[in-house]
Amino acid sequence: MSFSNEITSWYNSNKRDLPWRNTTDSYTIWLSEIILQQTRVEQGMPYFYRFLERYPTVADFAAATEDDILKLWQGLGYYSRGRNMLATARLVNEHYKGRFPTQYNELIKLKGVGEYTAAAIASFSANEAKAVVDGNVYRVLARYFGISEPINSPAGKKLFQQTANDVLNMEHPGLHNQAMMELGALVCKPKNPACGICPIKTDCYAFLNNATTQLPQKLKTVKVRERYFHYFLVTNGSEILMNKRGPKDIWANMYDMPMIETSENMNAYEVLNLAESIEYFGHTPQVSEVSGPHKHVLTHQRLNINFIILNSREIKLKQEWFYANEEKLKNLAMPQIIFLFLTNFLN
DNA sequence: AATCCGGGGAT
DNA sequence: ATCCCAGGATT
């Protein structure tokens, strides 16, 4: 039996029952694929259900605001995915009359849709013969063929895409793609792969050469940046002083509180002195309580976050600042660390 | 080619 | 602690 026949046969009897596999609607598949980028199936699943329920069609999605989308996306991370989705939904609604594309060459033009996602949507919704290459596929191919080229080098990306194209089942590309990823997720796992139950172990380079821990190869990871955020909690009766973040940096266009970032750690009083020197509040507030530092670890940054609770009135509001009551807070998309802190603070 | 963009689970 | 997850955009 061929490579593809082995894995698709295995897939048919071992696959998980995942909701986005029960449709060929390209809008629904797009929704699932964007949500699942760099995201585990278990983590993305509840978001998939929520988005599909709230926005059953691309026209519904297109009618949403960015605040709506970011709020529903809250906690999932990589928020540019949500912002790109809105741009794409609006474009599809206008220029494709609400018919979400199914062809690779159209899909690849859309914001937030790269080679992987275009191939996934095209093969799952229309059986177009495009091979997907995601983290699972890199692993399966590297081990099976004994490819030691790093998966994140430009040469490696080309080589793995070419290899995936070569083994693609041209009769059933969608099924084949699903099978490759499912094998990587359930059997050919990063740590402790279940080679004993693998349907292609008898021809697998890594299994035969005891090299599963060496493959795939990956270029060294980038260093983590240390950052120090000092948040100010200012209340005005029942309202909290909030801040809308700018379009750059992390958490673009989301909501947090006024804050000062420093290059080194500082205590609350040093931060207050700094705030006074730059006339951050227009006057000198008083500290009532300090909480932190809270460590918040992201892929490229380690955030050290202090919360400084202030006794203060008559704050001179900057343009991006506003007071929000609890009802208003419910609709604001916040970084998870801010959301959790405020939830705790208000209870 | 390198860096940025989140949050969480597994080991 | 480290790795990695149905990656893509930006510089």
C-alpha cells in the first residue's frame, strides 16, 4: 500500500470527531482554520462554537465591529487574527457577494490566510489538490523521510512543502491532508511518539534509526525580551479609568488601564515620581495599594506587571482614556492578564 | 532572514 | 524551565 493509502486508512478508523470536519462550507472551515493557527484543538474549540453561533454567515461577520470581534477573541491570543478576519469578511462580503472563496489562488490573497490556511480551506471545502504543511506535517515528514533540514529555515520550508506535494494523494487531497495532521497530532507527537501503533513505522527513517528525538530539526529560538509594566488603577465612584491601546505593540487596539513602561524594574514610589516628572496625571496622586509584580509570559516577552491602586480625583484625561462602569467593561476586549486582574479586583 | 504577535497545556 | 500548538505579517 502507498504512503497516502496507509495514513488515510488509519485516519478513517482513528480520527477524532471534530465539528469543522462535518462541513464543506468554506466560511466555516476558514473560521476553524484561523482559530486553530498556533492554537490547540481543545483551546480553540469553544471559540469556534461561539464564533459560529454569533456569526453564522460571512455577512454576519462582516457586520461586526472590531471591538465585537476582539471581545469574542479575548483569551485566545494573537489578536491580529481577529482583526484580519474582519477585514477579510468585509472584503468577501463586498467583492465576492458573500460567497467565501474555495480556490487556493483566491484564498491566498486574503488577509490572515497564508500557504497553510489556503491549502487547508481549498482541499477541505473543494478537494483542490494542495498539500498542507503545518507543525504536524513537518514532524511526520521529517521523521518518515529522515529530513534534517531545519523546518524554520527558508530552504527547509521549501523542501518540506515540496515533499508534502510529492506525497499528496491527488484523488483525495482533503482526506490526505487531514490524515497527515491527525497522525502528527495523535501518533507522531513531539515527545514520546506512539511509534508502536503507527501505520507507517515500517518505512519510517526515524523509527528504524531510533532518531525520533532528533527530528524535526529547528533553528535556535529567539531571545525573550524583559519588560516592566506599571498599571494605574484609578476609580471614579463605580467607574474604572481605562485606556485604549494603539495599533502597534502587543494587544493592538485592545483595552487596559493607563500605564507607564520602564526599562528596569521600579517600585511604586519611583514610578509615581516618574509619573509626576512627565505630568502623566496632571497632578500627584496618592498610592493606596500595590500589587505585583505579576509575571506574564508570552512567546517573545516576559512581562513584569505591577498594579498601583491610586486614590485620585480630577485626573486630566488623555485622549485614549475614559471611565467605564461594570456594564461597559463587559464589552471591552482586554488582555487576559488585565481581564483576570480586574475580575478579581471587582469581586 | 529575523522578529513580532498570546495564551495555555504537556513534559 | 522548555517546547509547541491546524501560522502569518512585518521589517
